[in-house]
Amino acid sequence: MSNSQSISRVTPNTPVVVAVARTPFATRGGQLATVGAEQLAGLAIAEVAKRAKQVLGADAQVDGVYLGNCMGPGGNLARVSTLAASLAIETPAMTIDTQCASSLSAIIVAGQAITSGQASFQIAGGSESASTAPVRSVDGVPYARAPFAPEGFDDPDMGPAAQALAIKNRITRAEQDGYAVRSHELALAAISEGKIRAELVAVGDIDSDNSPNAKIAGLVSRMTPLYVDGAESDFAVTGANSSRNSDGAVVVVLCSESNRNDAAGLALIDSITLGKSTDLPGIGPIGAVQKLLDRNDLTMDDIAAFEIVEAFGAQTLSVLKALGLANEQQIDSRVCAQGGSLAFGHPWGASGAFVVTRLFSRLIDGGAPARTLGLATVAVGGGMGVAALFEVVR
């Protein structure tokens, strides 16, 4: 390690994440199947606002809410959720869609408002109810997703795109399965050790995540390839090494460094949103992370904790290998050390905030010293990567 604990990049206007809250995650059609995205978000927003007042003071007033969402129901979900949370009627709210990065984008935009001096106390994150997402249609014909790119561009679904990455980069099914098992085992360990409990807010009587599976090691070999057969099955993407479409909401509170009232938090130092070709969208984080590190005169050696949305084992390993964080034998211990989306699930519009919450748990709740650096990143359908650099402040 070199600069990570020797040079602070924090200024008085730097936005700082000082509180987090999320609902449990549940697989689509499961325990949260009847709960709408606005209800999930409303619960999380109300809870995080309460937690923020405990650290910032009872007089702290929310200046705005930014909420990521991919699949509806529309109607400015952030505003609906803000009202459902019983925040002041004057509180403005904005909904953001950058697909799987939506909630990380929401955190970045909220942070920019703080940096500019336009706000001092913001709530940001995302919510997704895959179970209650409306059916959409064109000319009366339902479709599963909107286009990620216009006519004339490659526009693969994320699953086939992950399969293409596995074949292109020769990432075997055994590697993908092994990474999925790692994610579940780390998630179960974090749950058992009580590292997850503090961030959760119950939805009725649902107060825990239902996806991490203690039997995963025995299940992976029994899964059928989803997109290939024959010789290419050695590189197969399966249901076990893919994340599950899920329901859930995740939100955080950001304030300026000058207003954080000595609360420990994650200072948002810099971020990158970077486009790439649309044919292999899963590797978008590679360029975003590299540009972010270069712009801040850092290397991966300076990063103490690395979080990536684990949409697919093949996609995640493609990114990790390119960044020097994995090879055929091992995964760097700094990567998703409490498990990730392969274990917990992937509520698309909330997953970007989930990786920030994992950094908060690992670095703030875990007692990392001031100036420790963490990095969160997400791949985006349509060919983009989003990455954000955080620094511990105490």
C-alpha cells in the first residue's frame, strides 16, 4: 500500500455517506412479491432519515431525494417514495435510470449537489420490485426490457452477453461456479457474524435476506447451461453462477464534510461514468475503474476494499482479471469480502447502492482507519461502466 492512508482528498464540500439502510432482498416472486417499489423505498427512506438525525442532529433537514429505478412503475418513483416515507411535502425528489448503475448514479448526482453547495443533506439510493414491475408493450406486444441501444448497434441481453464474455475470455464453468460459491459462503459468514443486521429495516415480518444458500456448493454442478451446449458448455453460464432477479431497496444519507458532526463515514472523492461498445456491456467497469484510478494518481494497491455488482460470475471475473484482482486460482481478498449480488440477489435499480452499503459495512462498521480507500463499480446494459472512489473519514 502506498498513498491510501497518507494523503486525504477530503475538502469541506466533499459529500460523505454517514448512514445507510436497506430492506431485505428477496428473489422475484418470493417473500416480497406483493410489495411495490415505492413501499420498499418508503420504508428504507424513513429509516435512513431517522438514522441520519441520530448522527447529524435532530434539526437536520433533507434537501432532496434521488432514487434509481429500472423497471417501473414510473410516476417519479422517488417522489412517490418520499411521500410514502412521510418526509416533508416540500422535499424535492428525482428518479434516475442508468439501468443496473441507477442507484450508484443517484448517489453520485446527490453528491454533486452537495459539492456545488446547493444542498447539505441528501438521501440517495434505489428501489426495484421485479415482482410487481408492470408489463410493457409496443403495438400491443409485451416485451421484457427496453432497448439498451438503438437499431444498428449490438444490443444483447445481459445473460447472453455474459456467456459471450465467458467464451471470449475462456472463463470456465468451474471458475464461474467457484466464484458463486465464494460469494454465498462469504455472505453467510457475514450474516452469521452479525455484519449485515445493522443495515436492515424490516418489511412487515420479513427482516432478513433469503437468498444466500448454505447448500450452494452441492447445487452448482447440477445446473443446466442457459445459453450454450456441446463443447462450449465448459464455459457455461447457469442459474447458479448468475444473480437472481430480486426485490429490494437501498438508500444512504450524504452530507458535506463540514456538516457531518464528527460522524464516521465514506467521503465520495470522485466518480466516473464511461461508455464503451455495446456488444460486451459487462466489461464496462474496466475502463471506468482504470480512468478513476489514473485521475486520482492511484493504483489498485491503494484500494483497501473493492465492491462490484456480481451480476454474473463470468462478467465479474472478466472485470476482476482485467484489473489484476483475480486469476484462475484465486480471488483477491479485497473483492466483495461480505459476499455480493450472486448471493444476496440483484434488485437492478438498487444494486449500485448495495455495493456502497457493503463498503460502509466493511470500512466504517469494520473500523477501518481514516483515509482508507474503497471503490465501488457497476456494469451497465448498453455498454457503460460506473465507478466511485470513497475515503474513510472519522
